[in-house]
Amino acid sequence: MVGYRKRVTQTAKAFGLKGIVENLEDGRVKIIAEGEDEKLKWFESAIDIKNTLIQVSSIEKSYYPAGGEFSRFGKVVDEDETDARLDKGVEVMNKMLVAINDVNQNLVKMNSNLGGKIDVLGEKIDTIGGKIDVLGEKIDTVGDKIDVLGEKIDTVGDKIDVLGEKIDTVGDKIDVLGEKIDTVGDKIDVLGEKIDVTGDKIDSIGGKIDRIDGKMGSMLQKQDDLIIEVKDMNASMNDKMDRVLDKTDVFELKSDMSDVKTALRAKGII
């Protein structure tokens, strides 16, 4: 793994650890680290690297008491490792240069086509921008209309509130009028009862009047009879006056007149 030992060394120094890191012949990497337990746990997690250049498949670990044999942390390098790594580095660099040249050529080709496409895209973006501006203006207009509509709605709401208050007032007046109508109805009922009582009294008076009328008729009949009787008596008196020649007849006349007055008093005429 290219660069792994360097990353391990940098990480160990950052945690203040001491020890070494070296490559083994079987491709594994051996690390000896001394330090505080908590920092060793952080170190273990940090060296479990997985990226494009470094892929740690697994970590095997074991713990031993620190011997104090290390004064710092460093990597072990073999004598022939530097030349081999330089050759490997040159080979990798050559491959990278070829790849970069290929990418540059592709970029030149793409640039010619991409420039035209970018110009077209720019024009489309400008067109879209203009449409967005127009849309923004329309949205602003709609917003203004919504504001005006909101104000009108508020005005209508206020009018509805006023109308509601007036309706409540009319309702109260209707309730008062209803109470007055009920009172008048009660009075009409009482008046009806009084009229019925008065009618009964009138009927009673009518009966009495009928009885009085009957009595008056009887009295008038008696008066007629009395008048006839008086007339008869007057005629008799006239006859007697004509025959009056002596005192005996005068006394008889006075007696008859006394009888007439008594009769009239008895009849209630005088």
C-alpha cells in the first residue's frame, strides 16, 4: 500500500505515540506503538484507512507491557527499498503522464464542442432569465391584486360585523316587541273575560228589564182599567150631580168623592 507507512507515522506522532512501522515480506505491515490506552484506541481507529490508494483489509492486534525501547515513532526502511520504490514511482509517473495527455486531448475535443453548447446553454439561460423576470413582474402584480383583494375582504368583513350588530339590535327590539305583544295579548284576554262578565251582566239586566217590562205592561193594563173605572165613576157622579136637590144627595156625593180618592191612592195614581 503506497504511502501507508507515512500516514501511520504522521498519525502516531499526532497522538504522541512511540514505536515503529515496517513492511513485511508477505505484504502485511507491522506496527509497534507505545502510549496511553485511550490514545492507542484512537490510533487503532485512525489507521484503519480505506481510500483509493490505501485499503486496510483487517487489523490484528495484541497488547504487551511497554518496554520503553523507543524514543520516537518512525518507519523501518530496507537498503534496497529506496531504489525499488523510485523505479516504481517513475513507472507510476509515466503512466500518469500518459493518462494526463489522453485526458488533455479529450478535453481539447470536448472543449470545442462544449464551447458551442455552452453558448447555446447561455442563450437558453438568458431566455429563461427573461421569462423569470416577466414571471416575477406578474407575480408582483398578482401580489398587489391579492393585497387589494385582502383590503376589500377586510372592508366587507367590517361591514358584515356592523350588519351583524344591527341585526342583533333589531333582534333585541323584536324580542321587546314580542314581550309587549304578549302583554297586550294578556290584557286582551283579561278584557275578553271582562266583556264576558259584562255580557253575562247585560243578559241578567235584560232578563230584569224583561221582567220589569212585564210588570209595566201589567201596571199599564191596571191603569187602563182604573181609568175606565174612574170614567164610569165620573159618569155616575155626573148623574148624581144632576140629581142633586137636597143635602142628602150632597153628602152622598162627598162620600162618593172620598171613595174615589181612596181608590186612586190604592192604585198609586195620586
